[in-house]
Amino acid sequence: MGAAPPEVNFSDLSNKPVETVRKLQRSPTRSLRIHRRGDEEDLVLTTASRAAQVNEAMSATTKLFLALMEQPQVVTLVTEILPVAFPWVRFLPKEVVQEFVIDLVGTLKAAESLDNPAPLAQVITEWRHTAEVYADPEVLAVLLRRDGEDFGPVPEPPA
């Protein structure tokens, strides 16, 4: 963790497959970042063994953290040190930080059971946006104002 993987263009996979695989094999991360054209998201190519190792490490770390969170003193400690991992937590009121911890731990457990980190990333993003609201007194005041009318879901913008 820390070293960025080497980068190649997407066309290198088909035009120079042997050279591309050699780059992958020589990479300290055993992965390559594959650049795609235009608005396409880049890809990461990795070896199956490296993907399995990363998955095992994340699973073990998650299980250890979840086991620790069953101890009341650990919950208190995690709540106190959360701003080290998530500096934006400082903008949340204390009782809301506790809600974040409960949501984070519950989602961690559920995401681990599915072997899918996407729900966890979504929860962290949602709570970061919540902190952004608390950090801006004007936005918070507007959202806390109860005199408005809820007009329901906002429709998707036209393409």
C-alpha cells in the first residue's frame, strides 16, 4: 500500500500483450492501471493471487475491527479517535458522530457478509456529505427550517 501501480494505455492490452503482462509481473503491487479514452473510467488489472491477498487482508481487518467493536470501551475509544481517520467528523455534533459509528459498523458487517465494499463506500460518502452540511451554517439553517413544503422526489434531469 502506498506505491502506485504502473500505468499503460488500454490499447497496450491488445497491441502489446506480452509487454503489458511483463509490466504487470514486474510491478511491486502486482497490478497495472489501464488508461481508457475519453470519459471511460480507468481499469486496474491485477493478478488473481494479489486480488485474493487483498480480499483476505481486508476481510481479516474488518473481522478484527468488528470483534473489537463489541467491547464498550473500544466503542468509546473509536468514537473519540474517529477524527483521525475521518477529519470531517469534527463538524458533526457528538450524538450524530455516534450515529455514524453505529451506521459504519453495521454496514461494515453487512458489506463483509456480501464480500462487497460498495455499500461501505456509499455510507462513508453519505456521512461526509452530512458533515459538509453541518460545516456550512447557511446550508444547515435552510435544511433545518421547517416552514417549507416537501415537493417529493426530484426527477432525473433530461439527457
